[in-house]
Amino acid sequence: MPFIKEIEKYKSLSIVGLEKNTGKTECLNYVLSRLSGSTKQIALTSIGVDGENTDAVTKTHKPEIEVYEGMIFVTSELHYQKKKFVAEILDVSTQSTSLGRLITAKAKSSGKLMISGPANNAAIKDLISQMNKFDVDITLIDGALSRKSLGSPAVTDAMILATGAALSANITQLVYKTNYTYDLISMKAVDEETKERLLPIQKGIWAIDDEGSLIDLEIESVLLIDKAKDKLFNNGNRIFVNGAITDKFLNFLKIQKQIKDIEIIVRDFTRIFASPETYYAFIKRGGRIKVLQKTKLIAVCINPISPDGYCLNSDELKQAMEEKLKLPVYNVRELS
């Protein structure tokens, strides 16, 4: 049972696909099937919606999520009503989503389910915390890496990444793109005191001066940096950006004469929307990026088959990925 014992060390885990059809749901189902025999109490929810049996974009078949007897799950009223097994309702949330209130229930038999949970970080963290009252040992989050989602898998203690031929049909390119995400996940975290001070900030760009004071630079976003270049470094070289980091912003930073003193702080790795080339150029020049919320990547799952039927050599892909990432890499289809 590869990496299952590692999963049991953490209170929360997200399983995230780098692209649609990279095998995220198969990976999740593999983990759920192996944990079904665990003595740990397992809970499951999602950032957004997952578990539909047909991909809304490609119209190809998708595996549904399989929940096992005894597991706790959180989903919307709409999807709870469509479940295909018996369950006991434990809680009905006052928090509502576009698909209705969130239902927390315990499976009394095994069956298939569509999962739709909280859509933002605060709600996801709150939900994970609430699982304590149901004696949950591990909360699994069906994650998302999407510009459309306000929820981030970085709120969980650990993560499994699903990647594959849907991201690139070229092994070299696929490894390169996956390694870039790995490097982002591996960014260092700020100290605990700085984290606690910056987490409540929900908008704008802030400076941290030499005395540690926070100064609101009154710049709403890096997209407006052209009009505010002159005041960005008036209070020091440590900058907290609440929103996204773009190519344009990093390109501006890397030409600053004090580049080696510049430290950018972001909420988590999902806020980096810059291309690999721009990111690596910024780092090579001496720039630094740190995160408030950091997660531990414990394994990578690969799907060598693309939606259009193209198939990469699984062994070759696995070997190339392991050599680059220095992490366990699995094809869950071969494990099942």
C-alpha cells in the first residue's frame, strides 16, 4: 500500500490534478479504497465540485468517487440527494453554496457520490477544524489548481499531485511542467509571527519595514503596479502581495538594482501565475518568494493516457519524474 502509511501521519490531505484528466479522481479513489481498511476515521469533501461521471468539457467518461461504509463526507444538499448509498446525516451547515447547504453525513453502506464543498480557504479550514467533533483523524480534500477557485489545497497539511499526458504528451515537457509546480510547492514559509500578522489581510500590497511594521501601500493589485512603481520600495524590500503574482510583476522586480534584497510574500503557492521561465529568471537573479501557508507534497500520481487516447510509456515517465522530483511516483492504475 504505497504512501498510505505516510498519509496517516497527517490530519488533512488534498489530492490535486495539474490539469483535467490527469487521474486525480482515480488517485483519490485509490487512496479511499486503501484507507477503507484503516482504523482511522476518514472524512471527505471537495474544493468546488467533483465526482461527475462525464467530463463537462471533453465529454469523456470520468470515474465517480467511491465512498466506503463508515466514512464521513461533506457535500451540498443537491449532491447529497443524488448519492447512491445509505447515509446518516450528522450536521446541516448554516453556510450555503450555489448548490444548497452543506451536509455532513456518515456512510452506512458503500457507494458513489458527487462531492461539492466549500469554495474558499477560510471555509475549508473551518470545515477541517469542525471534523474534530466527529472524531475524524484524516480529512481528505478533493483539491483544485484553478484561477476560478478561491480555495487552495495549501490549507491542508499534505498533498498528493496528479499529473499526466493531459498536461503534455511529451515526457520531457511533462516532467518540466510538473517540476515547476513542485518547486512552487517547495517555496519556504515565513516565520510563525509574520504568518499570523499577514493572514488576516485580505487585499492589496503591503510593505514590512526594518522594524517589522506593516505599511499599506494602497496598491490594490500587481496589475496596477505601473502607476505605483515609485512607492513600492519606499518602506523596505519585504513586500506582501495578497493576490496573484504575474510575469509582468516579476519581470519588473528582477531589473531592480536591489534584487538580491527583495523578498516577496504570498498567501500560498497557488498565487504564482507567472510562467516557469519568468519565475526561474527572478530566482536566479537573487529574488526570493515565501509563503504564509505551506503544504507537504508526499507523492505524485501519473496518468500516461491523454483524453484523446495518446499513451505515454508509463515506466519511462515514472522514472523520469522520480529522477527529477526525488519523490515517490505512482501509476495508480497499476496499483489497483
